Amino acid sequence: MKKLTIVLALAALSACGVDGEPVAPTVKASTTFGMNSESGPFQSSAIAFIFGGSGNG
């Protein structure tokens, strides 16, 4: 129980910006459409959620 309290306290402190200015999460998404000569058309999608970083990398 004590460990859980410590973890929750640290999470609350980091959420309120005590460790520095809060950073908004970044969402990146990409979609690719293409044509394969053997299997025909294809589509590919990717979504990335970046928490606590600049999202520039």
C-alpha cells in the first residue's frame, strides 16, 4: 500500500508540472496508398502518440 501511495504521489506531481513546464502530448499520423504489381492496391496507416517530448524525431 505504501508503494502504491508513493507511485500515485509521483504521478500527481508530474501531472501538475512540479517537475517543470507541462508538455502537451503530440499525435502523429500517416497513411500510405500504393499499388503492388503482384497483389494489387494496398493501404498502410500508422499513428504515434508522444508523451513528454517534442515529437520532433
